[in-house]
Amino acid sequence: MVLLLWGVGPFRGPALGATPNVVLIISDDQGWTDYGFMGHSDIRTPNLDRLASRSQVFTRGYVPASLCRPSLATLATGLFPHQHKITSNDPPGGAKARVLESRRKMISVFEQVPTLAGLLATKGYVSHQSGKWWEGHCRCGDFTDGMTHGDPKRGGRHGDDGLEIGRKTMQPIYDFIAKAGKKPFFLWYAPFLPHTPHNPPERLLAKYRSANRPVALAKYYAMCEWFDETCGQLLDHLDARGLSKTTLVVYVTDNGWIQATSETPLPSGWSMPYAPKSKRSPYDMGIRTPILLRWPGRISPDRDDRTLVHSVDLAPTILRACGLDPTKDMRGVNLLDNKALSKRKSIFGAIYTHDAVDIHSPSANLLYRWVIAGQWKLIVPHRLNVPDRKSELYHLGNDSHETHDLGSMRPEVTKRLRELADLWWKIPSR
């Protein structure tokens, strides 16, 4: 796998004096299969397909948790959820607690860790937040500019004004780029797309309506294309301003999705718009994502369908590219360092309760841990919170939809992966 065009040898650090702009594009509730470049037969994503053709594409990317808030907090900090301690979407009491002191306390927990935007600021970067953001005002994430006010009294919870980006306008991003001038910038673009409500423009929905396709599925497909359109607008703006060659573009999704329809087999009492084994689950349709890196003249376009990569890798990768060192608590790998990446043998993550039981104790909120080594994947339920489940072992190369549990047939693999999961869980947290 050839990643870089630096000259001789693998990437070890940035070019002398390199301060690329950084654009982080984050999809919201999208299955890892749901792109043209990932082989979907119906969903049209021409702009992301074009980005992929010019990027290093890792198709075996993962996020640590299949829930947006902990996943986004990992992107913002480079830490696993049990390190930054944002493991759930809401504090005890649920979404209604957004107006209570417990919500403010949860945000204060996040404010105790260094952020990617804050670290980049030490090298003169200005930054802008748009779209999904749970941690209060955008300045709580050390962004110099942004759209989210985070005021519970004004309805702030997970983006408020920021959620208008993409769905209603792209202008705040264009204004920020113009304001940045010659300063290097970091852009957080996390539009509320293709997330529900699935209300795509009729011109897009018309492309996917058909007699044999449930309307809920047609709407989801159209939402994916709507998100793709906004990505095209952003990338075209970089081109128009002559910034593409000096900008590192990174793509990832926060968590996966399988659209539930009237034809989807669902457990009794299931009321979610997504199917089981997707969002909020430890299965691949909940935690897997393609990860793309584009930096013209620096990263050679390539596609890697084998290497395991992780969203926890993105902060250290971006920091290294910008001439900065990751913090000592970051456990991710620099994805632009072939030698370091080749040493990776396994990746890890965990699934937590939607509403926290204890905002200070990750284990109190833990439902499952998961580990992948090669093609083997083990899901380990937390016996205190999921006492009726047993560990599940899958071979992803032969069973990508995780339908055949091989735990009873391969106990030695289960034992080995369980030991790895236990070691990972002991990563020191603050």
C-alpha cells in the first residue's frame, strides 16, 4: 500500500513548515455500505465517489461506539469514550435532563480533556464548528468560531443553530473560510444528514420512489444523496478558492444505520426508525465506516480493504500532519505512517446506555465491549448490565452480517480475544 508522495520512504511527519487546512466531514447515521464507492447498487453519491477516487480510502474503518455523542467526542479529543467519559447521549433522566444541572455537569466532564481544535490553536489555527455538537457552546470544544450556542433554555442539546448547516445553508462555512484569510483553519462539518427527520427534497426523493421499494427506504436513500450534495458544495468551494491543494480532507461517519421499514423483521415492541444490529449495537452495521484522507500531492489515492483503522486514529493523524505531537493519552495510530499502521493487530470499542447511569463511571454505563483481530470479531456483554447475553464470535470474512456465532466451535479464539479486550479496557482514564 503506497500512501504518500513525500519522496523516498513512508510518511514519518509533516513536510517542513506544513500547516495544511483541515476539513473534517462527518456523516450522521449512515450505513458503511451506503455509498457508490462502497458498492451500493442504488444510492447515488457522486461527490463522495469523486472524493474517494482522490483519497486514501480505508474501507475497514470503525468508530468506538455506535451512538453519536460518544463517537463525536472521540473525534474531538482522540480518546476512547472510557477515557473522555462521554459514553452516553444524555445524563441520567434522559433528554429532558437537558435543562437540568446534570446536563451542565456532563459537559463539564468533557471540558477536562484537551481537544483537537484547542491543540491546533497552539499552532495558529482558527476553527469552526457546524452541525452536530453535544458539548454546550462551540467554544467548549475550543473552536474559535461556530454555530452551536448550547443554551438549554433556548433548546440547545446536540447542535441547535448548528443543525441548519447543509439542510438550510452552507454560508456560515463560506464566511468562516473567507474570514480565516491566510491563517490555517480547521473545519468541523457534521451536518444533521442523513439523520432523521428523513425529509429530503422532492427532486431527490423522486429518484428513489418505486412500486417495490418502501417509502421509508426511499427517503433514507434520498437523504444519503442530499448529504452527498452538500459535501460537493463544500469541496467545490475549496476548489473555487484555490484551497484544495493545501487542505487535508478527512471523511468518517459517527455511527451506522439500517433503515427499518414495514417489511423489516423487528423484535416485539421495537419502535426505532432503524433496524436492530445497526445504530446503538455492537455489530458492524452500527460501528463500521469508510475513512477517507485526501491531501493532493501528499497522499496518493489508494484503496485498502484489509487494514483495520479507527476513528480514534484521526486526531493523532491530523496533529502529525500539522506538525504537532499527539497527547500522551491518545492511543490511535497515525494513518499516514505505514510502519506504525502495519504493527496494528486489533481494534476495540464499547457500547453504552443511551442515558448515562453515572456520568463519572464508564463501567456503570457499559453494555458491550468488542474487539476485532484480523477477520475475527468478539462481542463481550457486560454481565452486570446485560446479564442475559453471552459472548458472540464472528468471522467477518465469511459472515459480514454476523449471523453465525462461532463461539462454541472456536473457544480458543474467544479466549484470546477476550484477553485482548480486557487489556484494552484497562487503558488509564483520568
